[in-house]
Amino acid sequence: MAVSPSTMAAVRQSGAVPNAEYLLSAEGVRKEFPGVVALDEVQFRLRRGTVHALMGENGAGKSTLMKILAGIYIPDKGEVRLKGVEIQLKSPLDALENGIAMIHQELNLMPYMTVAENIWIRREPKNKFGFVDHAAMFRQTDELFQRLNIDIDPEIQVRDLSVANRQMVEIAKAVSYNSDVLIMDEPTSALTEREVEHLFRIIRDLRAQGIGIVYITHKMNELFEIADEFSVFRDGRYIGTHASTEVTRDDIIRMMVGREITQMFPKEEVPIGDVVLSVKNLSLNSVFHDVSFDVRSGEILGVAGLVGSGRSNVAETLFGVTPATSGTIELFGKKTDIASPTVAIQNRMAFLTEDRKETGCLLILSVLENMQIAVLQDSFVKGGFVQESSIEATCEDMAKKLRVKTPNLDERVENLSGGNQQKVLIGRWLLTNPKILILDEPTRGIDVGAKAEIHRLVSEMAKNGVAVIMISSEMPEVLGMSDRIMVMHEGRVTGFLNRDEATQIKVMELAAQ
């Protein structure tokens, strides 16, 4: 019989818990959503003082299971055991009180509160009058950051932090609960290589303290570097668990997708045409300076650089989100003032942002509404009326082409996995039939099978004459997909590399100048 969360929390406080083989386990867990079986009789077992990676394609059920273990979802069937004791977690607060903390893939910080306020919310230190003791809170945050070697001002508002630093705040917040179990869902998706190394040092220290860490990732290199063992899920089912030393990368991919992915970067050699986008001395005050480059039809221009290099800011300026303060943009040989995204779209440009939650998806709307929004004033409107059947059929075809896992197009996007949300965004922009496609981290949070599909799609578009600008923090992706690579550092272009000469070392030398 399952004990209550409060009883289990009291047992945890006393330390009088059974000497169980597994710190946390789940058996026979099933979870259904309308039209979708997210988990079907799955199992999971986490040992104390280990890092257990969870692998699988988007929609495989990884995040759903972790949300059950974190008290966000209640399973329809099955049992969860903490240190051998069956327990029912009915809320995230239940989980936290029982020593289970989760760092979500989509960050959940409050932007208009300080870093310290975000970390200690509901646990703020109080003075003798019962008011929040801000000095003590900032001091506690500083001590926590020193322990984790994080260099962030506790008094700064979260809205002023980069995505990478917000991730580090989330990690510090989870650690602050002194949890026995720490669940990390794609924790490195917004981190540079240096920041990933820092995170891994933190993880190793926590592992040495006996904490069990569940690590969800799509990055194979991370699996072999940090995980002790891994479990694979596919289509809501448990496939198997292995020590990370027992298998190869290809073995894991076969387990994840049920097939072999023979070519991750299907870059074709295609004819490069005329210049369609020419940027000269483009600047945005205090952000980037004197950026100049050309992109030709059929060309994939990769953009590399460390976080803070200005890559995404340049993309936003090209699309009119933040108009430039100086410099010129020429489209198809004609100087164009891109004062807004509307102007950019009218000039056959499309832009996939790096943050699908904040600036991409309209989470409370349906898949259909999200996909069609960029073309509602295009060929699908006649006589002032939207041709609903035509646009729905087109969106249905696009969803099938991108393999979006959804019961139907009426499903709200917030109910999809992060990777499927990304596919919906990509579908939105492909429907505009662009001539210039700007992709900012197009495969962030996307599983290995979907990455290959998206890479093939990008390669197809280049073959059809589309000029592609692809910003990516993943070096293999930049090297594997680009005809040329533009490297940035602290708001300036530091160099260009042709495909045949580009190496990871050369890119990093330019990125770290």
C-alpha cells in the first residue's frame, strides 16, 4: 500500500528508510492523454550515486515518466517506489518534500523577479518581524553559487539573463532543495561546451555525494561522458537498460528508432546560384557591429559562435524583430528596409527562433492554428475568406511530412513534446514557401531520428534554390550541413570557412578570439 507524501517526507527526515537496492523506481506505469497512450507498462530504476540517462525519440514517453516521478502527472496505473517504499506523488510540492527535484526542458523561472527570489520562492528567509530578509536571501544564494562555481549576480532580474544563465539558475534552484533525486530534462540544450563541462563537474560532485541523477538527453556524446547507465523508450514503451560501457552509439540509435540512421547529415552538392541576401556593415547598438556577408540561392551558410557572440541578434535583425541601427540589407539585388517581420515575410523570408516557448509557439492554440498563422493572408485567402479545407489539408500533409506526433491538428501545442512543438514551428515556415530561410538552433531538443529528417528537409530546400542561414551550437551539425561557415565572437564576424577547410579546431579558434 502506498504511503502518503507527508508520511514519506517524515520518514526521509528521520533517515529511517528501508535499505532498498534502488533509490527510485517505477513499475508497470501507464499514462493516457486524449487520443494518445503516452506510457504503456513502462519501468525505470535509479541507483543511488549514479547518473541514469533516459533516451528516446520525441514522444517516446521520457518526459511524461519524469513528470510522474516529479508529481506533475498522476499515473493511470502502476507504482512508484522511493527507497523501496511505494508512494503516491500528487503534486510537485509532494515530490520536492520527498527529495525529488526536476529541471525542466522548458525553463519555468519568473522573469521579473530576481535570481535569488526565483531560487528561494516559498522558502524565503524571514526577519524577526516576519518579513522577507533580502540580505540573508542574497547571501544564501551567493553561498550556493560559490559551492556550484556559478558566476551570476543574485540580485539581477531573470529577464536580463541569457538562456544559458537561466539554465544554470534552474540547476542551482534544484540543488538548493538538497534532494536525493535530481531529474534533468535536456539541461545542456542552451549551454556552450565550456558551460557543459562546468555542469558535468557539478553532476559528478553530486553523484559522489550519493545523489541519484536522471539525465534526459538527445546528445550521444553526453551519454558516454556522464552517464553510468541508460534506459531507452520508444513509442511509450520500455525497450531496455544497459551500462553505458556495454554499447555503441549505433546500438543506442537502433534501440531508439527501431531502425538504422545511415546518414545524419545528408548534405548534397547542389549548384550555388546568385546572391539573394547581401548584408553590409550591419550594426545594432551595443549588440553587434559591422556584420557583412552574402548568401546565395542553394547555399547553406552555417553561423557558429559561443553564447553571447551575437548570432541570434543578427538573425532577429535580418527578420525585422529588432531593426538595425546602421548598415544595409539587400534582397535579390535591391536595398530593403526590413522594419518588421511583416516586411520580411512579404520578401519571402522565414525565421525559426531559438526559443520555441517564448517567441515561437502559441502554446494554448492548436497545431493547425500554429501552422497556418503565417499564411492566412497568402494564397489560402480568397475574397476575404479563408479557404479552411484547403489550408487544413495542406497543414495535414506538412504534419505527416515532418512526422509530428499528435492525435490530430486540433490538439493544443502545449500538450505536445518539445521536439514536436519544434516540428510544428518548422512546418509553419515551410508553408510560406520561403526563398530565404533563417534557422536558429533548428534541432535543439530534437531526437536523433527527427534531426536526420530535418537535415534532409533543409538539404532539399537548398536543392530547390532556397538560401539557408543555419545557426547552431552543435559543431557536428554546423560542419556537416554547411557550404560555408561564418564565425562570430562578441558581436563581430571573425572569419569565414569553406566546407572543405572547416574543422572543429578552426571554428573554435575563430569563436574564441
